[in-house]
Amino acid sequence: MKRREFVKKSSLFLGFAVTSQSLLINQNDAYALPAPMQVLGIQETRIIDILGEAIVPGAKSSGLSQYLDQQLSQKRDSDCLLMIRYLGVPSPFNSFYLSGLSAVDKSSGIKFGKSFDQLNEQELEEFVELMAKDSLPDWKGPPSSFFYFVFRSDAIDVTYGTQDSFRELGIPYMAHIIPTKNW
Amino acid sequence: MSKIQRSGKVDVLVIGSGAAGSVFAAKAAKAGKRVLILEAGPERDLNSLTSSQIWARKLKWSGSFVEERGNHKVGNVFNSGYGTGGSAIHHYGVWPRLHENDFNTKSLYGVGSNWPIDYPELQQYYDQIQDEVGISGDHKQEKWRPKGNPYPMPPLPVLRQGRAIAKGFSAQGLHTAPIPMAVRSTPTTDRQACLLDGWCDAGCPNGALANPLVTYLAEAKNHGSEIIHQATVSKILCNDKGNKVIGVEYIDALGQLKVQHADSVILAAFAVQSPRLLLLSSNKHHPNGLGNNHDLVGRYFMTHPTHSIWGLFPEETMPHMGLNGGQLINQDNYDNKHHKNNSYGSYQWLIGNAVKPNDLLGIANSRPDIFGKKLKPFLNHATKHIGNMVGICDDIPQAENRVTLSSNKDKHGLPLAEVTHNIHSRTETLTQQMIQEGLSVFKSAGVKEPWAGPRAGMHLMGGTKMGDAPENSVTNQFGQVHGVDNLFIAGPGLFPTSGAVNPTYTVHALSLMAVEHMLKHWESIVA
């Protein structure tokens, strides 16, 4: 095999270490694997992905769950970039997000009789509307309209607050100092 | 915790490296004083000012949590900075002067209290600061501007958004003028002219916007001032008689408690932390807190009630460009604080603020009700056609609006600050009148369905008000705490009334007046 062919073929495979075992998987499989999260569990990540897409389409692929997990993992308040810092909520912010996500799932069960990740598109839209108006039944968590506002702002940040997203919107970024990372 | 004595007494110890503290430090150091600045936050330089609304959040307050109460919360984190330059590092550079009537509201309107100084006394300091820092503007266009020297630089250009909204003001018979900005429209050897790219909130690394890194903090360092970061002052120390301060205790980056002695202390830790520190500094002569023998420390806390007006214009507005503080100003309703029934106060419009898609003041959050499939079409259109302006109102000072110590404590075991702020009914009426005018202006400018954003608190003022007697104030007109001559308070906490203009320019002018007084009377003050 020539070197160029080797590089081309090998680039389709990535090595991952999972629970001390090495295995070879392709890029699609790798993407489908849950990213290693520090704070968020699988179910919470699933809710973030679904709710994020329902409120701000594109939020999942823009990395909303990774953004939240990374920021909630910061050891010092001064390193946290979440907008919730502005909104009078004491740190650490984990309990705010985790209780809000839990309330989403439970409220879905009460309203629609099924878990949040089972809602169809129409139900999701209705759910978000009710959430934004503090009208979900038996919501137990931060006020749902406030949680909606904070969560929506996070989703906006990752989806519309980066150089790539400015380009997609057709407006110049014009940085003095270009951010080396989106967050 | 054992205390470590830091070697060497300094002449002037400044708590806080923001707008007020840096003026004191610069002038005192230039006069040959040994100056030390203690800054609670981390070190920052111009290279750390990344152009991103996400990264901009690092500049905001992240010291001890501030508990907020009341129906008009003050937004401490959004309004406060943390690190070199304090809040001024992310301020927007909108530098109008207070008007003459702002200094005498008790006499003129029976509201609040008079300042211990009049505008003419402060005018020379406004003028001197203007010359030293540089302000871009057009004094002739500002028909409401109080007396003062012409601006040293021409105004910044008015862009599409500003022009689009100005049509509405003109149609209503209202006047607009370029905002006086502490932003360079012409370059110097060490400061560039503004590029109008709308990243002021993230800090201006090219030096066009007058943040302390390129103005007085730079001057202070050039004259030998030392600055220690991550140094949280926990107590101001008094002599045995209780009539002089002798230094401070502070907790350093490693968590060690240290003592620094000084001949004078300048408390410039902004409107919440300054009264908190006074309350934390009680001693046998000041059992209720330093300077608090008349229960005035923390009281009369103020924030400007503000509303934004938004609208989608037929023409493209390029809203991402310009300055976050805006392009044009209107103060037609400033000089008569009783101009309408049932309300009180002045207000001003800051017109054509540069906005990005995200963040608290961003385009997407102007319509938080839009989500799902409707969001992207909205943003695609709004990022080219939106216009906005911000109305800023007087806040009636009320004794019950105050900073107190909480029963909860921070990581150092010190009580947190608790800020209670409720809006006065006459102020609330004023905000509603202002909103109606704003919506009307936007309709006259061709916007079919303008909308108003929620009320927010902008700027923090009061809490350590100045006055002419210990019975009505915490300090005299120079910020000297009554009965403790070598303790100066500097910053917007001194304001007896808020006015309706952005406070940073006045903070500079007051600080300059005070430091000149301190240096002139140095021997008697520190004796």
C-alpha cells in the first residue's frame, strides 16, 4: 500500500480507549458515542440535545451539551462563561441546571404521559411554549420561564455567538483579538 | 488565621484598580507618593480582551456573591468588573456630564438631597479629565450640555442605525447629537482610533476606548505605583483613637491574611463592596462599621432604571457596527425633572447601540419569545435590519435601598453583601412615559411594530453618599469619611443623587478633585 493510500484509509479510523480497552471505530460511530462528560449524565445530555434543538435549531451540533458540561465543570467561578452569572443565581450553577433538566423530564411525563425524549415535534413545540409561560403542570425546579430564558441564551451562545455562526448569518465578525476557542 | 506583616508602609493605599482608584493612584504617584493598589480580581492586560460576547463574561464580577432583593434588582455582576481596571475595563465610554440641576434636587424639586458641590465647582475637573483622556463629540450639537470646554476630538461617525433612528426623533421635533464618547476618533502614538466594530463590552484592546489600562492605571504604573492582584481587603484598620486609618488587612492569592500599613487609604471598591468593607471594619470607636455612626453606610443605593426600544427597520442598519454605548444622544427631557405629572426625574436616550446576535443585550434576547423554526429567519433578518436605543432614567434615592451584611458568608468567612433596591412609584411612572416616547419615535422612523425590553438596572451608585455634615452623609465633598480624615471613598458610591447620565466621567472628575485636595493638604491629613 502506498503511503497516500494508507493515510487516506487510516484517516477513516480513530483509536479510542474505552474502559481500558482499545477498539477501532469509524468517524460516524465515534460521533455517535457519548462524549465524556464531567457533570452531565446520559439522560441529562439527551434532554439538552432535544430541548436545545427544539428551542434553537442547530444547538446540538454546535455543541450545547459539551459547552454546558465544560462550563459547569469549571473549578473557579471566574472561569465560568455561562450567562447565568449575570442573573443573580449563586454558584455553583450545577444544581440550577440539573434540577431544571429533571423538571423538564418529569413535567413531560405529567403533561404528555411519556418521557421527554419520546415527545413528537408538535408536542415538543407545545412543551416549550408552556415552559416559556410558566404553564407546565407540576413543574418542580427553577421557574420554568427563567430556566427557558437561561437555557435558550446558552443555546444562542453556541449557535449564534461564534465566528462561524456570524459568517452563516452573513455579518462580519471584525474581531480586534480573535478568540482562539469558541468558549 | 495568623497575620503576615507586609514590609514597608506606603503613603497611599488604594483599594480597587478601577476608574476612581486609578485616578487617585496616578496623581498621587506622580506627586511622588509611594502608592500601592490592592485589586481583588486577577491581572488583565490588553491582550486578554478577546472579541467575543462569551469570553467577555470573564471581565465581570466574580468575587463574593452579592445577594439581591427588591422589585428592581441592581444586577451587580453585569454592572461590576473584576480584575485590573475594574468595571471601567468593560465600560462603554459614554461620557456625558451631569447637569446643573442634578446637584440641587432637594432645593429645586424637594427630592433626594443636594450635593455638597455645585456644577461650577466640578466643571474644571470635567474639563481637565476631558483634556487628559480625550473625548470625541460635538459640543455645539449638544444643546443641553452644561458649560465646558469644547471636546478635543471630533465626534465619531454616525452609521446607518443611528441615521435610521434619528429620522424618528426629527419627525417628533426632538433633537439628537453625537454621544460624547471617551473613545478616540483620532489616534495618538499609543492609542488607536476606534474601528467601530462593536466589541466594547468585551474590552477594547487597541486603546481607543479609555479604559484604565490605557489611561490612569498606565500613568500610575509609569510613576512607580505597585499593584497586587487577587488581594481581597477584609478590614480597614484604625488607630487607637479611631480617628485615623493606619492600613488594611487583606487576603492574598494564597489565602494568607496580610497587613499593609499606610498613611492614607482610598476605598475605591465600587458601590457595593465599599460599603460592605466599611461595615466589616467595625471597631470600638465605630461599633456599627467604619463611618457608620449615623447609620448611613450602605443607604441611598441607586441604579439607573433603563429600558431598550427595539424595532425592525425597512432599510439595512448594520447593527453589529458602531459602539455598544450608541451613536447619538437625546436629552430633551433632562432639565425639568417635573416635566410630567406623577413622575419625577430626567432621562436620556442613547441611540443606535451596536449589538451582536448573542448575550444578555444581544439581538436574540430582544425577543426571547421566539424559538424553534421561527428563530433563524428572525435572526437572519434582524441582524441586518434591527435598531435599538436605551432610555436611562433618574433613580430617586431612598434610605431603604441599601447595602447591608448578610448572615451568609463567603469563602473567607466574611459576611456577604446584601443589596435591597425597590423602584420609587414616581420613577416607575417616568419609565412608562419614556417607553411611550421611544415607541413613538421608532414608529415615526418607519418601524411598524416596535417593542420595549424589560426594565433593567444600569450602573451602581450611592451607598456612601457625600454631604456637608455627618448627620446627612458618610463623607464630605472630597470623599473623606467624616471623622476619619485620611480615609477617602472614591467612586459612584459618593453620588447623593443619580442623575440620568452614565457615571464614569463624573467618577473621574470627582476623583481628580479629591486627590488634588488630598495632595494639597497632605501634611494635615496624615498628621
